[in-house]
Amino acid sequence: MVIEKAVLAIITTNRETVSGGAPIFICKDFDELQKTAANLEAIIDGIAHALSDELFIIVKH
């Protein structure tokens, strides 16, 4: 299966700001947010994008 043009994951420190169908990862602080985004980016072969200081998404272009 090939996935293209999709949000693969959402990573946040503020659980109240997110919902939806992609997997959501809740982190305790900004450092954990960055580490989780970097690891998921490599694991699921996507690209991490910071939408704010408390929200990253991993997408497949």
C-alpha cells in the first residue's frame, strides 16, 4: 500500500486543540514534542511540520 498526500500523525502538548482521524500523540513539553516528531518522521517516512509551538503534524507528500 502506498500512502500519499495524507496527515499521518498529530503531535501536541495541548490535547484540547486536536481531534480527528489521524493518530494523536500527547507530549508533556516542547522537548518531548520535538523528539517525538523527529522519531515519527523517521519511522513512518513522513515530513514533520510545526504548525505552532505546541502542534506538529507528520505528512506524506
